[in-house]
Amino acid sequence: MNKEQSGVLRAWEATVRKTQAAKKRANNIFGTISMANVADVDPEDDNDKSVGISGEAYFTEKILPNGDYYTGQWYDNFPNGQGKYLWTDGCMFLGEWHKGKTMGRGRFSWPSGAIYEGDFKSGYMDGTGIYTGPSGDTYKGQWLMNLKHGHGIKHYSNGDWYDGEWRRGLQEGHGKYQWKNENHYVGQWKNGVICSQGTFTWSNGNKYDGYWEDGMPKGNGKYQWPDGSFYVGNWSKDPDEQNGTYYPSESSMAANLEWDPKTVYNELADCKICPGERVSIMPSQKKLAIWYSTKGGDKVRRKSVDGRVSVGIERPFDKMNMWESDGDINDSGEVRRDLDCELLGVHHYDANPKFNLRLPLKAPKPGKRQGETICKGHKNYELMLNLQLGIRHSVGRPAPATALDLKASAFDPKEKIWTRFPPEGSKYTPPHQSCEFKWKDYCPVVFRTLRKLFEVDAADYMISICGNDALRELSSPGKSGSFFYLTDDDRYMIKTMKKSEVKVLLRMLSAYYNHVRSFENTLVIKYYGLHCVKLIGPTQRKVRFIIMGNLLRSEYIIHRRFDLKGSSLGRITEKPESEIKDTTILKDLDLNFIFKLQKAWFQEFCRQIDRDCEFLERVRTMDYSLLVGLHFKDISPNGELIPCGRRTPSDQLLHCRWASIKLEANMPARVERTIRRPECELQLVGRHTGECYEVVMFFGIIDILQDYDITKKLEHAYKSIHYDPTSISAVDPKQYSKRFRDFIFKVFVEDT
């Protein structure tokens, strides 16, 4: 027997042993399952026992090729209905499935003994549920995408417990924490730490009521004894800032003048907040092995439990292999590297570095400052004056302070304010040099609260839009026909809108507000105001416009800009390389990079893309895109991009001096160059080269106001006749969201 045959035999024996072990383990856990009427079992597959007719849901018992075990309802190559899945590492899920995703009520257990029982959504612990850790910690309450979020009660194994609000896995909001020694705190929390205002009561009856910072008294506060005597004043760990007065009670025998407030800090130092247990792996991170049957035989495909790319796991194969950078998979499981293109006998575009690895990448030529300044004589000069007058009036108008919890009436589309602006001025408006016009504010309370939520200072906002510096109009309207204006400081972008877009925004405004309030790292574009100018006179012209943040405003030069949708039809910039400037917006088929984020940022990015796309699905919009800006860190004197060395991502961060890194802005990262073959239309992502560059990244989701209306449905129907339907931008919101996510998770990867 030769070496190759020996290796095959050993591999076969190992597979048999693993399968038998999985079967034995499954029988021990689930019990022996009787299979009735098993007449249609494939004779070539002893490990797949199924009852049912093709195209219908049926009951099955499967020992999967990697040793995993599944028993339950099955439909269209996926678990669907009630079922039990056991992974080879000992993790197990029992509960409801929908098209291969854990969805509904279920029970997930870990080999450590930890158990979660409750709601699942798309593979995540999401809804209400109970988690019991291996050491006895328990949490009962609300969850959002694997994290404690909402109200919940946590009992720690050491005897402590917490009852209150959670946000993203940590105590945040109002809550009560009680230690096993009967000491307890009731009040505000932030990021798992006592802060703001609250009351700490010791088991002996002593009490501190006041302000806190980082888990210790800081600011005004009162310390009280059971006999009624108390100390009140300003609290601080710094003795120079600590001052107060002791007041004895009538019943106390003598004043406790020797008491030192520092003893409170010493006592609190022993009251540690129990950190709880860390979950080693989340249900949404578990791989699901499924059998995929075709006429040519069975192929094993791997897919995440939630049916999409999950953080830190192997990605699923796309049905068309549209985005595989290293070629397609043939029937024997081997990689076919662009064979179709080679058979066509086509040649590379040698003059373009996007298609030729021998050519170095260069930074684009600096373009002029974006836009034409709107000065006197410009056709839109009066419109700009009207806009500035209206904004100054809206933002400067006195208004009562509003809480973040808004009434439903604030989101009513009929909630709007009209103001007349005559040239001579009125009781409420100043005289001006423009023509007479009427000004409309849509849902003013909502947008004022959004600006507060986004931490926009009212004075700075007015200066940016209404200051002495004129607005700039971008040279040409967008594809929708809308015109864009930029403030002089590039902070805000103003876009004219169709009436249909205004209706969409007003319809989704409540959902938008709740989404951006819930997720401070949302990538969805930030909206600051929705207005209308109506010119008085024979034309009665109305101009509606939205004010939003400029995602790519930065002190860094943005060398490359990409607008990415995940579709291919028409998604290329028809410009030679020599004419591409740093202000050129490139598209999907122009993309020649893979974006590499440090692990923690990559995981947060994936979570946030999922959240944002689920929101856009709910509000039934499509045709949105991810706008990406890149600043290349190292450029040679002749303009060539200099590849980075092999520093680790942590070293990379260590050497950065960027002050404010956020998920969507000032993000230090690396990009890997890719080489694409232009002849293969469907190849959205090119082949990896290993050539990386250090960059600062900016990104966000834009153009979210396109409804899937009758116009888009007709566009889809017409183009589907002439082109591949998967390449068309106009598709159903659910399909659009899935395709967008699949593509984004293909071009954004973890930097390992």
C-alpha cells in the first residue's frame, strides 16, 4: 500500500470513528428515536434517515459529514420547524428553526454546563430569556443580539444580585445592586459602573445619597447615620476638593466631630461589582453543517446558524460563486481559477493597475475643492438666502426643553409649521434682500431632538449653514435629479428632495428615531432637519430639502471614495485611470481593495451592519449604499502608495495619533489590494494579492429613502428581461438587504 492510499484509509477510519461517536453521544442525550415508514432512504447514505416527499417539510435524522447530529423537521435542505442540533464540541440547540436559522423559542446549551432558554432571532439570543452560567450565575430578562439589553435580573454565584436596566451587556440606566452582606445601591448606572445620582445603604443602616462618578461619591451628597445625624457637602477622593459639614441629631449624645469622610471611600472599595461570566461562544457564531443535494451528487456546504456571515467564522459559499476571489468550486471540490475567462482568450488591461499587478498603485491627483460657490448672480442665490433665513429662524426660535422620549404626535406627518417671510420683515421674521417666500418645518420637535441626540450645538449648526460663508453647489445633480449643497466648513450636506422621498422619510421617521437612539454606533446617515421653501408668486415653486451630516468630512485628504451596493449592472465609473481625482465617486466594479479591520472593530462593524440592514428591511427601503472614504498613510514623493510592513494591528494602533476613533470615522485599518478580471462580469471582488496599505477609513450608509414602489418594481421587471436579475440594483427590500450584507461581509474582513 502506497503513502497516498494509506493516508486516505486513515482519514476514512477517523471519519467512521467520529461519526460513530457522534451517534452514540446523540443517543445518550436525545434517547433512541424510532423511525417509522423509512422507505425512501438513499441507499448511498446510511447516515441520513428522512421521511417525506421532495418539496415538502419532513422529519429527518442526520449524522452530518463533520460529525454533527440533527434530528427534527427539515425542509429545502435546512432545519425548519422543531429540531435538535448537536455540534461535535458538545454545544446543542433544541427548539424552533426557520430556513436554517434558530428562530422563535429554544434552548441552547454549552459543554461547560451553561444554558440559555428563551427567544431567538436569526441565530441570536434576542427577546426574553434566561441564561444560567456554569458556576451558577443566572440572568432573566431582555436580550438584543446576544447581549443583555433592556430590563433584567442578574443573580451572581457569590450571592450578589442586580435588578434594573441593561444596555449592550452592561448595567446602564436605573437599577438596584445588592451585595451578599446586605449592602445595596439604588440609582443610576453607566457602562456597568455606578454614576450620576443614587443611594448606597450599608447593612448597619448608614446611607449615602448623592452624586457618583466611576463608582465613588463625587459632587454634592449626604451621608446619614441611623440616629438621624448626617454629613452634607461636596465629595471627592481628592482631600483638597472634599468639604462639608457634620450635623448631629437631637437624639445623639455628642457630635461625631472626629469622623473622616475618607472612611466612606475605604468601605466602598470592598464593595466590588461582580463582573459575571463571559460566554465563550455565542449561538450565532456556531457553524451549521448542511447537506446540499444536486443531480451531480452531494456537496457539503457550511453556513452560519443565522444564514449569513457571522463574526469570526467561515463564510458561506454563494450559490453563484459570484464573489469568490479564488475562482469557482467544481464538482470534485477543486478550485477552478477563472477558467471561463482563460478559455475566452481575452487579455488583461495592462495599462490599468486595477487589472495589472506589475503596475504600482498611485494616489489620485488632487481635485479642486468640491462645488461652485453660490454668490450673487448665481441662479440659486435667492434660494440659498431663503434657506439660510429659514434655518436661522427655525433653530433660533425659542422652544421648551424636550426629553428624548417623544410623544407619538411629534412624528405625525401633519406636524409642521409654516412661516411667511415678506421682504420688509414681520413680527417674527427679519427684513431681507430676497423675494417673498413661505417656509415650512416638518416635525420640528423630532429634528430638534435628533440634533440634541447627535450632540449638535445649535450655535455651531447655524454658523455652519447661515454664517457669512456661502454654500457650495455640487457641479451636477445626482442620479435621482436632486441637487446637493455643501456648507463652507464641509460639515453639512443639503440635498433637494422629491415629494415621494419626503413621504418616505416622514413614514419611517419614528422607526429611524428609535433606531439611531438605540444604537449610537449606527452607520445610517444622520438627518438634522427637513424643510420646504415655497416661492410666492405665479410659479408657486416648492423646493423640499434635507440637511444631513457629511460622512467624509475630515482633516485628512480622502484619496479614494467608493459607493458600494453589491450589484454589478452599471456599477462602474466610465473614466480612465488618469482622469480619476480624489473627489471621484467610484463604484462596485471599480473596487480593487479588501478592507481589513482590527478584530474588536470588525465584530462591532458586523453587528452594526446587521442591525442597520434589519432596520432598513423593516421600513421597506432599498437602493442604499455604503459610502467608503480612504486616506492612505504612506505615499512616496512621486505619488505611489507605499505598502505597509508586517506590523500587527495592535502595533498599528499604538503608533497612531488619531484622537477620536469611532466605528464610522477616523478608523485605522489596512486595505489589501485585489486584482480583477474585467472580462468576467459577475466577479465583484478580485483576487487577493497580499499587498497591504495602512489607511484611515470613513464609512456610512447613505441614500436610504428609496421606497420599493411601482416605479422600482417596473424597473426590476423590465431589466430582468435583458439582464441577470441578481445584478440589478432595484430589487425587493429583503432581497436587497441580503445581497448588500453578503457583499459587504465579503469586502470587509478581520485583520489577522
